[in-house]
Amino acid sequence: MNLTEFNWSDRCEHFSCPERSVSPAVYILLYVCLAPVVLLTVCGNMLVIISVFHFKQLHTPTNMLVLSLAVSDFLIGGLVMLPTIIWTIESCWIFDRSYCICWIITSFFLGNLSIYNIALIAVDRYLALSNPFFYTNKISTRTMCIVIYFHWCLSLAYVIAFFCANETLMSSVMCPGQCFYYLNVWSVIDLVHSFIFPLSVIIIMYTRVFMIAKKHATAIRELNNHTQSKTRKITLQSMKSERKAAKVLGILVSVFLVCLLPYFIYNLLGGVIQVKLDTFQKLLIVLYLNSTINPIIYALFYPWFRRCIKLIITLKISQSDSALINVLL
């Protein structure tokens, strides 16, 4: 995930810390309104993590990807969103330069993780719908955990290689009171790796998923027109379950792209249009809001997640054998 490029010698004066232009009441109100967003992001994703970890019935390949996404979203809420919100409200980076570099690397790493988690979810749904027998026999929970492990390792390796090669991050003089870095030609490489390639995978996979879902809908209508045997009823339930999962994860992907696209479009136009600091900060917040929205999507569309929340809040998960509770009723 690349940040907008800046000409330091010409623009540092423009990005120096301005005097606060809002009243103390508005200033406090901004913190009161935005602080719960961070809390909701952290707590919401923590509920997803606890649910998938604790309840054995949720230990499925797809849910392992959901877990990976929730972990990256949880870390974004805990490590990235709060400094971004403080920076936006204060109109000035109040932390030191070392913390700025750590924040940039962390946001870069977690941003890559999130988008490739979404891409893996798209591939997973396509395999489950296009070839259910292969998916059931070959894609186990253990296999998916290995895939996720390599996914995290490769993302970390990419970030390390990227910043080792991009020496300007460490050597450039950052604007006083701001937190940017200059990527030069590396921004194009990162744009392809962190956006264009995974976005292409997501679009292709979900186009195919949509076509398969339409075929399933036609098959379901045909089956409903005949007397259903037990086997046909099981087939119907399986097909409907897969279509619902594809629909929910399609919404997940759509929300992700809505949050992501403005940021990358702004980056692409950053060298042409007039760069505005407050616009850039707002787009960063919109980008990170995706991590807040994801648990809300689970709560709205997944009954099992609502049941898990109830069990967690009422502390029933502390009871013996609570991990065996049927949450998919």
C-alpha cells in the first residue's frame, strides 16, 4: 500500500502544523465521536476471533480465512487507526519520527494482508462452488491454515524487501509534524502488487461465482418443481448454503473495494492534482473503516455470529464443553 508521493523541498512548508482552527468544544466532540470507532473495530474483530477460535463447529476452511481477515482488522484497529485519527484531529503528527516509520511499515503490512485475505476468500468461494467434491476432499482446515501461514510470511517478506530496497524511506527528511514517505518508482511496483493484481483476482473470481450462483438458482427452482427425495433435500440445503455464503462474502468484498478505491485513485492522481493533507487523512480513515464494517456485516448476515456474541457476552463460553455448542442451528 503506497502513500502519495511528495516533493519534500517544495511542499514541507505547506504541510507544517497549522494552528488549530476549531473550538475546544468541537475538538473534544471529534475525539468523543471517533474514539468509539477504534473501540468498535477492536472489540468487533475480537469477537470474531474468539468465536472462530473457540467453537469447534466453526473450524472450517472458509472461517479460517475469515479469522485471518479478523486478525488483520483487529491489528489495524489497535495499531493503525488510533494514530491516524489523532493525526487527523490534531492536524499534526504529534509522535516522533521513529514511531512514524513504525506506523508506516505496520499499515503497509496490514493493508497488504487485508486485500490478499479478501482475494483468498474470493478464490475459496469459487473453488467451493465450482468443484464442491474437490473442495471437500482436498481443502481441509489444516490445509487452509498452512495457506494462511504462507500468506502471512510472504506478506512480511514483501514488506521487508520493499522497505530494504526503498532506502528513501529511511534517508528522506520528513516534514516537521507530518508523517509521509517518498516512494518514487517503487510506488508503481507496489500499486501493481497491492492493488491491481489482487483486485483482478477478486473481480475474476466473483464474476465466475456469480455465474455459478445463477446456475444453482436455476437448479433449485427445477428441484422445487418435483417431489424431493432426502438426497435432493440435502443437495438443496447445501446449494442454498453455498449461495448465501457467496452472497455475504460478495458484500464483504464490495465494501472493501468501496473503502479501498478512493485511496488508490487519489494516489494515482496525486502527481497531477493539488495534494491536500486533510483529504489524504480522510481517505486513510475511510480505508481503515473497512476493518470496522466487517464485523457488522458478520452480525447482520451470519446468525451463527450473533449466537456466538450472545454466548461470549453472557460468559457461557467459560463453561465446560462450551466449545461443542451447536452455533449453526
